[in-house]
Amino acid sequence: MELKIYAHRTMSRLLVTELTVQANGNHSRLFVSLDVNKGNDSEDIDFTRAPSGLNDTMYMHGLTKIAETPESGRTPVHVYYSRVPNSVVIEAGKTATVKHTFLMAVGRYKDETKKFYKQGIGMQLNDTLESTHRNAWHEVWDAGRVDIYGNTYLSALTYSSLYYIFSAMPTVEEKTWPFVGLSPADLAHDGYKGHIFWDQDTWMFTPILLLNSNLGRTIVNTRIRVLDSAKEYAKRTSFAGARFPWEGALSGFDVTPWFSGEYEDHVTGDVAQAFQQYIMLTHDTRILLHENMSDAIFAMAEWTTRDVQMLKTGRIEEAIFDIADFWISRTVNNTKQNVYEITDVMPPDEYHYPVNNSVYTNFLAQKSLLLPSYVCELTGCHVPPKYADVARRIKIPFDSSRQYHPEFDGYNTRWPLEMNMSEEIRRNDLEIYAKVTPGGPAMSWGMFTIGWLEIGEFDICPIKHFMIN
């Protein structure tokens, strides 16, 4: 017996379960029970069953029990799925191969969900269901991956990590149910309720961009899609520009289940940094074009449908300026010290809050304020001089006597973000923070590893035991 379960790579609404039972004839009557553990009723969706209109197919629909925001309303969910027989029976002495394919399609709209389900049936009848899935995955892996030889354990970790991330990303972007983004660990973990925050832009985006720039652009678009929500969120919290929520979802508004959402503003800078990385690595200046370009321009150029959608709705240049405006409104001018400060924040170190002048937050704000100048060198736009002035005078905490970066104002003992510093300062930052960093999160030790490797200290590297001589 063989059981295969996979989320189809090209049919983004389709989950496939295939059961194959082979008998060689040297057996008594085979009876394979297919008792289905239907589980408990959904905790999140009020489902109602109804006729499907298709043979051997079940259908149910409902609404999420809780709306993300008062304005968004409850989200509709439609499900078509195969009826499962009670058993598979092969009579005694019979040589046979019995294969059952069960499909489940899930979508926001009934007609669309039904269409995906019927297309799955068609591919099943044409015997192309698995082959198209495999071919699509080969394209993903061939576009870019990390191969590790000589260490099977580390290789398996790397492949599985990439698989869980890639499998949660669509092959094409859709208007009816847009790709919301990547939650931490994504399909491998449900502890974050599918919410999107800095893990996507800072930790998951960079390797995806390096391996597959098309998927990198898909992640960029998850932030552009909710730009209007980010603008409204900034307005509601008395700031200018666009403020991205610490945890976001379909609506683009803050859905953080605890108070950190009020303080972890560095996520807006993380988004800006992802934009910068995308533009600098791909040189995709088309993504910066204005949304009011005429259809005639697109007709004359060799744009793909996806490019047109991105360019017309992308507004990435607008988002970059909006983020800069947010940081302008978020800073406080300390005239006595001739610096701009950012107060009452929670840095990536969530054990300390609220603090003033987080070195991580302030440096990201500085980079965000300098990004419009880089963009305007490419597009010829105009940059308000206020951006450079505030960026130049943002306070970046530094202890000159001990030659290291205190994490925030008043810190007595995280990440340099490509900050220019001498080897001595980097070594001091690493040594000081390694002594006060708890067991998690894993990202911290990943950055410690990179830091030690960059200054040639291979013996101190936290993952030395993974290294291959």
C-alpha cells in the first residue's frame, strides 16, 4: 500500500490524496478499511453542508467566526471534496492494482473553488495530476536551491526548510484570493496563526530572493497589496505615511494578539529593507514605474500579464516614500543633542520594552529615509531634503569607551544590518551580546554565526559542529 498526500504545485486550491493498493495474487481476501477520522468541528469556521451537484463529491461552505477587522467582515470559505468509500476490497488470489484519488479544493468563492475541483478531476482522468505537480516542483528547485554534500542531516534540514517555504507560495498571483505572505516556519508550524511579520521580510525573503527572484517579487507584492491599509493604520495611530503592522493578515491591518503590536515599529523598516534588496539585486527598475502608465505603453512593451498587474497596482515607489514619511513622523527632534530620537519601541529583543533609541530600529529608520534617494537616482523623482537631514541626525547608540553598540539607551551590557564598522567593534558586539542572549530565537544564533565567519573566527562559530573539513 502507498499513500501520497500533496498540495498541488500549480493548482493552488487543490489538495490531493492518492491511495494505491497492489496485490500479487498470493493472498486471501484483502479488506482495507478506510475509516476517516473527520476530527472535531472547525474552531474557526461555521460550516454548513449542502449538495455539491457533482457525483461522489461533498460540499460545505461557511464564514470565519471572527472578522479580522470590523470593516473586513467575516471571510467566506467554500470546500469541495471527494467522497471516501468505506473500504478497498481485493478478492483472494486476484492480481490487481487499485488506486483511489481523493481531491479537496478550498477557496473564497464558490464558482472558483468548484472550477479548481473540476480541473483536478480532469487532470486525474488524463493521468497528469502528479506529473504536472512534479514538473512544477522541478522548475522551482532548478531555479535555485542549496545543495550540501557530506552531511545528510544538514542537507535534509536545508531541503525541508526550503520546501515548507516554497510550498506555501503560489506559482501565479491571483486577484480572487491573493497571496497573503509567509508566516514564521509557515506550513511547518501553526503557532503564529498564519500571521505575517518581520520574519518574512528579514529572514525568509533574502534567501528566496537569491534563489528565485520571481518568488522574491511575489513576497514584495504581499506588502504592496496592503499599502492602503498601512496608510490607514498610520493615520489611525496618529502618524504620517504608511505603518505596517507587527502582525498582519488578509486585511493588512494589525492582528497582533498581544501588546507588542503597539511597540515593534521596526517591521516597517524591515519592509523597506526588503524593497531595497529586491531592487538592488534584480535591477528590476520597471517595478518602480508609476501606476498611472497608460494601457498603450503596456501594449507596446513586452510585458507579461504578471508584470502588468505588478506595475499597475504595485506602487512600490509610493510605498518607499510613505515609509520614509512614517519615520519622519515617528522621530522626535532632540534640539539639545542635535539628534533625532525614536522613543517607546520594542526592539527585536522582546525582553526589553518600551525602550528609547533601539540601535536596530533607529538604523533601519535611517536606511528607510535614505532609500528614496537611491530610488530617485533610478527614476528621476524628487526627494524632500528633510529625509537626508533626519537620516543624518538619527541617534545610533554607540559606546566609544567600550567600542560597541548598546542595544538601546541605558543598556548596560543585535544585528548590524550591514552597518559599517571595524573588526574590533564587530568582535565586541558579538562577544558582549553572546553572553546575554538566551537560548532563542534561532535567528540570533544564525547571525552570530555569520558575524564570526565574516571576521574569520571559524573555531568560535556556533554551528562549528555542522562544518565539513
